[in-house]
Amino acid sequence: MATLEELTDRIRRAATAEAGAAPGSGLGSSIKLDLKGEGVIHIDGAAVTNDDLPADLVVTVALRDLAALGKGELDPTRAMMTGRLRLSDMALAMRLQPKIQSLFSKAA
């Protein structure tokens, strides 16, 4: 399993590539991954930090569950139903889902 630093670096590289791909291809909203006491990853365009800043969407998930989601070993719906994944704004998460999925596929 990747450490917080490794995961942050992967997401940073993917966000930079995504932002440079085409105008308007970025997320368009800020996202904070709250890793349940294991740290945070804040994504705002190509800026990716471990600063605990406000965000448009907060995704609360343990680092091990985030890794399982990325590998397809954990179903997102099941994770939400069992409380392993929480979203601060479901509607925003649904709108951003294709862009988030693209970003995280590049971070893998």
C-alpha cells in the first residue's frame, strides 16, 4: 500500500498532467481526501497538498479503503452504505465522478 506521501505525489503528477491536457479539463472544484487520521490530500486544480484546507467536496475514507477502491477491490456503493466512504456533497460528487475517475486512473 502506498504511503500518504507517495499517494500525494502520484495525484500531484496526475493533476498536473490533467490540467495541462486541455482547457477546462481539470476538476473545476476543490476536493479534500480526509484519510481518517492518516492525513489529508487537498486537490485544487494542479495544486495538490497535504494541507487541511476547506474544499467544495470532502471525501472521508481510510487510506487502505482508498487503495481498495482504486484497485477495484471495494465497491464504492458498498463502501458508502457501510460507512467506509463518506461524501460531503453527493450531488457534486456525482457531477465530478467522471473527472475524479480520470484523475485517479492517471494516479494509479
